[in-house]
Amino acid sequence: MQEAENMEVHPHSHSHGKKNWKSYVWEFLMLFLAVFCGFLAEYQLEHTIEHNREKEFILSMIEDVQTDTSTVRNEIEQNKKQLRFIDSLATFCFNYDITKKTDYDIYRLYRRVLSSSAAVKPTERTLVQLKNSGGMRLLRKKAAVDMIILYDGSGKEVLFRQEISGIMNKECINVAFELMNFNYYNPGTYRGISQSAELLSHDRVKLIHFGNRITTYGASLTVYGQCLQRMNDDGIKLISTLRKEYHLMDK
């Protein structure tokens, strides 16, 4: 009985007291730091992923431009050869003399002039990804972005000039229908020309008209060649800029 009374009188010695305000502040700070550190870790991870994607885009862009410049340089040389043939063909037309038997030369040069080389088509693999996936925002270097935009413009100008030259080419063919018998070429190959090749007409006005068309086509190819050279130069500058800005000089 006495023991029971003693138990009622004395409270449990191990009961917990109320937390003070310092405990709450400390718990809040610990929770805040945990959340904040998690946010920083996630931000850093996202930042690292974006930097890796940026570098991948840059390396891919360099590969694309290297492919383009190789093709462009070949086209520049072909364009120069074609212009030389154009000058010779136009000279034969403007100074045509039936007694000099230059019909064969006109056929020969016409084949050279109208021969089409492989058209330059800028490699847009990386550019399309940058534009469509919002990748341009990943590029932190303004100099790099400016050069990419400049190079893209050069490529579009080349495509436009190709189209114009193609139209001029067809106009030359239409005029040639009135002057030339394509049967003198080996059917299907155009590789051989009969030495007896003769023009359908020796009319001086038609020949001058043909010479005018050829010259106009030559002017179009001259501008096209200038655009090719500009694209090549811009491509070299772009590669140099990307390597410098992203410390890829030794790659």
C-alpha cells in the first residue's frame, strides 16, 4: 500500500520535457541545408550535362565544316575549269568563221561547259539539331555563335547561286537546240564527238545569241565561285574560332 502511494506521489523521472526554440531552429536549419545541398547537386549535374552536350555539338560542327570545306575546294577548282571552257566557247561563237571549220570545237567545248559537277550541299546535321532542339542556347561563346550564323548564311548563298546557275544552264541548252545536232555525240555517253560534227545553222545572229547565253552563264558561275570561296573562308574561320573558344587547338 505504501509503495502504491509513493508511486502516485512521485512522477516518472524519465519523462521528456518540451523542446525549446533553439531545437526547432536547429532542425529547420538542418532540413534547409539538406534541401539546399540537394538542389546544388542537381544544378551541378544539369550544368555538367549541358556543358558536355555543348562540347559534343561543337565537335560535331567542326566535323561537318571539315566535310563541307573539302567538297567546296573541289567545286572551286571545277568551277574555274568550267569558266575557262566558257571563255573559249564564247570566243568561238562571237568570232565564228565558217571557213575555219570550228564546228567540232564548239561541240567539244559545249560538252565541257554544260557538264555538271557534284553540287555542293552544306552538311546541316549539327545545325538542324542546334536549331530544332534549342541547342543554340547551350552555346555560351558569342564569338562561336556569330561565326556559326555567318557560315550558315554563306551556305545558303551558295545554294541560291547554284539554283540561279542551273536556270542559266537550261537556257543555254534551249538555245543550243537551234544550233546543234546532239546525234554527233555518242548516244547515252556524250564522251565521244564525231570529227564531222557540224552546226545546224551558221547564222551569225544565232551564234552571237548563243555566245551571249554562254557568257551570261559564265557570269553566274563567276558569282557562284565567289560564294564558294566565301563559304570556304568562313568555314576555315569557324573551325579556328570553335577550336580557340573551346580550347580544342590540339584536337
